[in-house]
Amino acid sequence: MRYLPHTDTDRKAMLEAIGVASIDDLFQDVPEAARLDGLIDLPTRQGELQVERALSAMASKNISAGQAPFFVGGGAYKHHIPATVDHLIQRSEFLTAYTPYQPEISQGTLQTLFEFQTQVALLTGMDVANASMYDGSTACAEAVMMAARVTRRNKAVMAGGVHPHYVEASKTLAKYSDVKISVTDPDVADLSAVMAAIDEETACVVVQTPDVFGRLHDLRALSEAAHEKGALVIAAFTECVSLGLVESPGAMGADIAVGEGQSIGVGLNFGGPYVGLFACKDDRRFIRQMPGRLAGETVDADGRRGYVLTLSTREQHIRRDKATSNICTNSGLCSLAWTIHMTLLGERGITRLARLNHEMACALADRLSAIEGVELVTDTFFNEFTLRLPRPAAQVVDDLARIGVLGGVPASRLYPGKFEDLLIVAATETNTDGDLVAFEKALRGVL
Amino acid sequence: MGMNTQGRPTRMAENIQTGGYADTVSGSRGLDQAEPLIFERGNLEHCGVDLPEPRGTASRLGGLERQGQIGLPGLAEPETMRHYVRLSRKNYAIDLGLYPLGSCTMKHNPRLNEKIARLPGFADVHPLQPASTVQGAYELMGELAHWLMTLTNMPAVALSPKAGAHGEFCGMMAIRAKLDADGQTHRRRVLVPESAHGTNPATAVQCGFVCDEIPADKTGRVDMEAFKAKLGDDVAGIMLTNPNTCGLFERDIREIADLIHAAGGYFYCDGANFNAIVGRVRPGDLGVDAMHINLHKTFSTPHGGGGPGSGPTVLSDALAAFAPVPYVVKDGETWKMVEHAAEAEGEPFGRMAAFHGQMGMFTRALTYMMSHGSDGLKRVAEDAVLNANYILARLKHVMTPAFEGSCMHEALFDDRFLKDTGVSTLDFAKAMIDEGYHPMTMYFPLVVHGAMLIEPTETESKGGLDRFVDVLEALAMAAKSGESERFLAAPVHAPTKRLDETRAARQPVLRWAPDSGEAAAAE
């Protein structure tokens, strides 16, 4: 087997050095009844060529985003990733390193995490950020739990426009805790229902902007109202590119900002791995209650600047049953991809990229809403908007796929039994004018 | 001297002579080049991506346009490349040498896995595409599930957990859901051995349980008398790692499973150490009800400096109905994804995260499994155990094994051999850095004083192990012969000297700020 270096001669010599007759002697603690005689019933070893052939055949059964006019969003977005990003994350020293527990030989990982944390804080308009969570949905769930610890309250109000997967992930994490989550009606376009739900027992409100239908929300009035009652505001996002153009959560008064970083550097990957962004205000109460790893600056014995993992007394490996979260492994390599892509973009790149996304979506919305029977239901949006169709959107999407257009996410896929006529459509810088024309033509054809 | 709660020093003792380099003008030392932060190198004008000019169409942002700058520096592509390549050279990695972190399974990461994961048919596919356009992706998930269930002899698997700890959460949520469904709402106590990973108690609490610690016996395994004494009708289950974190197989595991079942509880097995038994022992034959599998350990998906991981969780018949959504099922010749509880056959406890799990890790793990096959995977376990025992046998004369007898895939030593030398486990570990090795896991498990847990994995050659053992032997001899200075000053050949963790925690600097450099210089 190509990954196993020992020869039978090596094995024999090693067994002799250990002082046992056979490898079976080293498994003698396994109960008799659980010892297998032969091989488990699965195929035996294969060469690179054979494995590649089999899995390539499986991959070719999928239609990839690059093969079709593509407008699917709903929490994951197709963006162009510079070639430099994938090259750098495949450097052995990044790819095959562990969590930086020995900081003297992990400065590469630690400095990039410190830079990542700073970039996330800047982009979200917050003061500090952690070294990443699994994804946006779990970051959102952890933020709800953190808000409850900080405020010592146990009611959380989630706006109806928060991505249903984020709501479900939060409810799962809170299921057997004291925290009770209520969700406002997703039909209500503004934040009035969220505002009305805040009382003296509310730990936090969670608002996604742009929300799952694409609508943008001004958080300022809500923040004021929440803070007046002692509740925290958690701003969630699924499209981090929007922050290049839209006012940041921090500037709108949010206390915690969480969201999905997939759009920058990571790619679609059929849903994972992604990278959860988690940022908050610089308040001692907050930082001590943050989940996940934090890289911090310090000095070495010669007084030279260096970085370490810090404030680990929040974490499971030290605090065990009193930890702020059970998270251990996070999304290290995806956060590296994110920070490299963001470094390539810089201020000029991210703001321009965001503008291009918005303009593409505006052009598409104009085109599609001009079709008879199609109505644009989101009057504000960034790069994703919702259409009301004269036919069930799920059927329309299937019909479009049959003629080679990946035309968005039927809202009923996220809200089973509801919103059957709504189609959520995303456009990014990767779309061409030709894609828009093709989509319009195809949609006219299937309606 | 600062200490954390594990008893590990977090700052250097005073008055240690670290030797020290003559300072260079640039701060670089030959190939070890000093590299400032991007915030000190770049500025708001630089950009490493060419994007077309926006058309200037009217915005539909409802007046929510960003006011003011973000403050993100950019770098041109060559500068970006150098920044990250220079930083990468300050990292240790599996591809550079033995990485013997116990409990972490730092094995070779085959590049075929990377190639397959990057096929556009897997990498450039959206999780919410219509089912007709992603049949190959569903099939891959189905195939991975088949391999995992067969290797463990378990009837169900939830693929969506995103890492080991997330898998623990999945398994314990299923247990909680099952207990509640059966009206066993008084069962809230979970037994957790003292030697467990910290994630175990943290997870149990996250599921609304309370933890009750079980001590280890003098062989490093569960103290059976103490375990039996803790059984009662408020017990929800046990979370047990097997092989355990001392690198030992729990000989009484079947009895433990039988007793916990007889007491009305469930058996959660932490599968972090599955690499020791894969292909040779099936957890389903041991009475396990739930077990997560770290694809980033046993199945070689890269650790990436701390993730992403993936923690599929196998479930017994008793728990299968409570598995979370989503999951794939085959309906005739067509695969479909069950995404909502209302469509599920059982009673899912919920959804753990957005979308369907760590697909990028699934492709890598399946590539690895198919490459090895059932014969290769059995060999993986055998060589992993052989390598650890070889290290144990060769070092037991100079270092002090924590327990008697052979081990499984990792060898555990305590710090008795360093008694009266003035050298701690931490100092010993830092001296290994100077010798070109990543240290072993230190100060874990907590049941052993000054623990050193060495897991070589199966991908190390005999020659490589011999060189490693020779170095550790020489270091142990040096410590015993009074050469404590080189240990206390270590590392001196790493990109930095020993770093002050106490200062980092007491005066947290968690991000760059325009004036933070000057503030540090002024101290």
C-alpha cells in the first residue's frame, strides 16, 4: 500500500524489538467476541488511477456551477477565487499543520489568524473577532448562547428573515438549555414584529441582513430599542461580500456580528467546509464569553513580537464542563483562504466586487421582473432578490435545470409548504450579460 | 511563573539565558525572514485582483450604503504570495517531519485526496441545486455512509456534523431525544472518565446533562468498581473513548456496555482514536450506541492548521430514528435528500448546521478509503499500533511509561524520569523543537502527571522512528545528567524563542490597531 512505508522485514524486526511474536499479541485486550477473523466486507485496495477513474465518474454526474448560467444562492454564493488562494492553502506548511498548540513553530498559522481576526473585525465594524467557527449557521447559534450568558437572560427573538437553516441550527443548540427561541413571521418585510417582541427578559434579537429573501434591514432603530431594554443585537449575514457596499453591523449598533465567509476564498463545495465569521464589541464581558479560538499578540523571551492562542480558559480543553462551547477544531484552512483572498482584494477590491455584484443583480431583477406575471417582491436587495412567479417555483427550477439553467432556490425548499410561488435568485460578478439573457429567455419559456 | 489549570507553565521563569542571536539589521535571519503584518505592509490603494469598472447604475440598497472606509489593506499579487509563503515557513507540518501529537492522528495527507476534492463536479456544486443536477454528490455521500457503517458495523450514520465535537453533540442529542421519547426524563447524569477529552464534558452539558467523573484504575482504564457504584436510574449514559486517551484498549468494554444498557443508559464512544482499530475491530461489536468518526484523523483529511474537520456519527438501532436532518436516501435508481423533519421517517432531533455537511472532507475521506480498501485499512491499524509499541519498547528504559504493558496507537509517558532534573515536560517538549520535531501532546490526559502522549501513526517508516527515538533518548539522558540549561532556554532554533502566554492572556491584544505597534514598543 503506497501510504504505508514498512516492509515485512521492518515489521518483523519491530515485533522482535517489542518482544512479541505477532501483531495479534498487541490486540490482545480486544474482547474475544469482537475479534474479526478476516477482512471487513468492502472492496480491497486500489491504485491512484483506479480510484480517480471511479470518483471522476461520480463527479461527472453533477452539473457544476461553471457549466451553466448559474443563479443559486440561499446562503452560499458562486464567486471567482484568485488562483493564488488555492496555491497558497496547499502549501504543505499550512495544509498539513495542526492547531497551533506549539506557538514557536506555528507562527505562520498564528499570524494569519491574527490578521484574519483583524480583517473580520474591520469588515463587520466590530472590535474583535475569533479565529473562525464551522460556518455561518453554527456561528449564529453560538452567538445566541453567548448573548444569553452575557445578559443572564434566556429569551432570544429571531427575525423571520433569518435563513431557516440558521434558525434550526440555533434551536438545536438551544434545545436542552434554558434559552427559548421565538421566530417572527417571515412574511413581515420590516423589523416591526422583532421590535415589538423585545421585553425585559430578552437576551438578544437576531436579524439577518441581507435576509434570506435578499431584503436589506436598517438595524439602527432596532439597536436603540433593544439596548434600551438591555438586550443585545446579533447581526447575521450569509453573503459577506455585501459588507463591501452596505453599512456594517457595528455602525448600525449591533453587539455581535456573525455570518458565513464562504463567498471569499472558499468556494461552493456542495455546502461545506465553509467558514463562520464571529465578531463582537470590545467589552470584557463579551470577550470572556466568546466561543472558539482566539489568537493574541505577545512577545518571546527576547522581547520579539509573536502570536499565541489565548484566553483558553474559556475553552473545553481547560474548562471542560464549564466551557463557553464544546468547539475544538474550527475552520482553520478556510479562514486562511478567506484572509488571503481578502488581502488580495483590500479596500479597493472588496468595495468594487460588492458594487459589481449589486449591479449584476439590479440588471437581472429588471430583466426578469419585466416578464409578464413575474413580480419582484424585494424592493431593497444586494445581490439576491425574490420573485413571485405565476407557477410553483420548485417546478420552474426543475424545468429550468432541464434546459441547462440553474435558476435559483425555490423558497419552499427552505420553508416546506410555504411560499410556493417565490423564487430566490442570486447574481454575482461571475455572471455575464449572456447569462442574464439566457436566464430571461429560459424563464419566459418555462412560464 | 504563570501556570494554567493543567499545571503547565505559561511563561518562562525569570533569569533564563536564552543565548540569543546577534540582531540583524533587517530582523531576518537568513532564510527565516521577518514578516510584518499585512496592515503594516499594505495600504488601502493596493489591490491584487483586477475587476472591471462598475457601470454606475443606481443602487437598490434603500439608503443603507456604507459610510466611510472599511480600513482593509490590500497587496498586489507578488506581495501577497511572498507574505504567505514567508509565513508558511514559520510552521511545522506533517510534510516536514514526524508530528507525534497524541490523540490527533497526524498521518500523511495523500494529495490524490486533494485532487479529487477539487474536481469541479464536487468542488463547484451548490448545496441547493435541484436534485437532478447533483446525483453524483448524493451518491458520494451514500457511498461514504456505506463505508462508515460497514467499518463500524452500525446501522445508521449522520454525516452532517462538522467536526469531532459536533459529532459528539450529534450523538448525545440523539441519546437525549431517545430518553425523552421513552419518558426517561429523570436520566440526566452522564458518566465521563477523568481521562476524557475536554469536549466530552462540554458536550454533555450542552445537551442538558450533568457530568459525573469516573476515576481511572491503576492500569489506566475505567475503574470498574467505581463505575458500577455510579450506576443508577438517573444515569443517561457513558461517554468513553476507546482506545482511551492513555492509548489503552478498555478491556472491560463489553461489560461496560452491558452494564450501562442494563441500567437503562446508552454508550457514547468517542471515536477520536478509531485509527487504532479501523478494519480490525468494529465498534458495533462492542455494544456502542453512538460514535463520531473524525475524518480528519482516521481518514487523513488535512488538519489545515485547525480545521476544517468532519465528524460523521454512527448510531445504533435504538438511536437511528433520532438522527438529524438532512440525510440522503436511495429511491429506486435516484438519490434524494431528506431535508426537513416532516419528511423524515423517524423523529430527527433537528438540524445541526446549514446544508448537508463537510462535502469537501467526504470526497477526501472516501478517496482515502477506496485507496486502502478493507485490507489496507486493517494494515493502517496494525502499523499504527506497531509503531507506537516500538516507540514504547525503545524508550521505556530512559523515559517512564505511565502504565505497564503494551499500548495501542499511542505511547503515554509521565514525568517521573525528569524528577529532580529541573526540567519539566514543557521544557522537554521545547527542546524537541530545537531537534527539528514537533513535540508530543503535553499535560494530557490529566490523569497522568506531566503527561507526554506520543502518537506516531502508521505513515512513519522504521528508519524515521529510529531517528526520533534516538533523539528522545539522548534528550532524556541529557536531562538526567544535569544539562537543564538547554531545556530551560529552548527553543533557540525556532522562528521565535519561548512565547509569553501569560502576558497574552492578561493584556489581550486580539487584533491589529493603527497604534498598537507603537504602544508595544513603548513598554
